[in-house]
Amino acid sequence: YALANREYKVLLIDSDPRGAIQLYLDIKNENTLFELIKESYENVIIPDVKKYINKKNGVDIIISNATLTKVDDYYKENASLDEELDCIENLIYLFEDYDYVIFDTEGTINNLTKAVLRVTDYIFAPTKASYIDMNGIRDLIQITEIYKQENPKLQIKKIFLVQAKENTKVFKKAKEELSVYFKNNEFTDTHIREDQNILNSMEHGLDIFSY
């Protein structure tokens, strides 16, 4: 939404089966990323891409829901692992008109996340100030190094803290450790603090700027 406010054309794609984006922005559409992946695999040409696009406050969005958990089984039944890992690459040409295509992925590394990494330029990784979440960042670093071999453009651009409680020892320690660990400015002091307004904006189905 910050990019859209700067007059860029933005597509946001939710590749997390929890479907947080559709819940947050109150979007209802049975045409989800899973259906788009299936249609892309089963047809040479996708006749109506627009049915997957939801417009909300100046941003185009493709949503996901729990059906996305079936993507591994779908490819096991119909195709190979290599074809599953190609699934996002086979879609990207549909979105060439956008200035930015942003994937919101799961926090865990799975086949769909790997498919996204094969076409991604920059990774922006939020993390909470907890040991478990910061372990997830270590996993991300390892998988990024692996997928750089297939996608040389791939890089971790910024890591930042979210739901931050600024005056706590945990937050200060996490900030210090991340600053020491990342020597090349991947970690930023900019963070998103814990704020009731974020929850309030969700109740209204609005992005934080509009709210």
C-alpha cells in the first residue's frame, strides 16, 4: 500500500494457506491462487485472469485459503516435483504490466515457497523478537543461498522486527543480535511496533494508511 500510494502498480499475491490477507481486507472470491496454479498447469492459455484479481484500495490482490494446502498432493497426482517448482514461474508472465509483484509467503519453507524464490528478486522478512521466529530467519538464509544457484538475482534485502514491544529486554536483545549477525545492512532498525490501530484497521477491512 505504501508503493501504491507512490503511484506504482502493485499486485499482492497471498501464498499462505492461512489466508490472512483475505481475512484482513475482507475479500471474498472462490478464485484463489490454488485455482490459478491448477488452471495454468492444465491449460496452455488462461482465458480470464481478471477473475482472480481483487481490487482493494488501489492494490490488486490474489488471495489464498486452506485449499492451497492441496498443491503438493495435486502435483504428486498429476506432475513431477520439478513441475511444481515451476508453477510460479509459469504464472509470472501474466503479471508483466505491474511495477511490483509481492508474494506473502508462509513462515516455513515448503515447495511453494521454493517456487516463489525461483522468481523473486528481493526478500523482505519480518520477524518477531523471539527465539523461535529468529530460527526461521536462519532457515531462510540457508534456503536463500541454495536458491541463488538457480536464481542469481535473489537476495535478502531487509529483515525487520514486527509486533515490537520497544521497551522490553527481549526486543532490545533481538535487535542487538540481529545487528551483529547481519554485517551487510540486511537488518534495519526500522520496525513495526505493536499497535491497536493495526487490529482496528483489520476490523474495517482497510489497509493501515487508509484507516
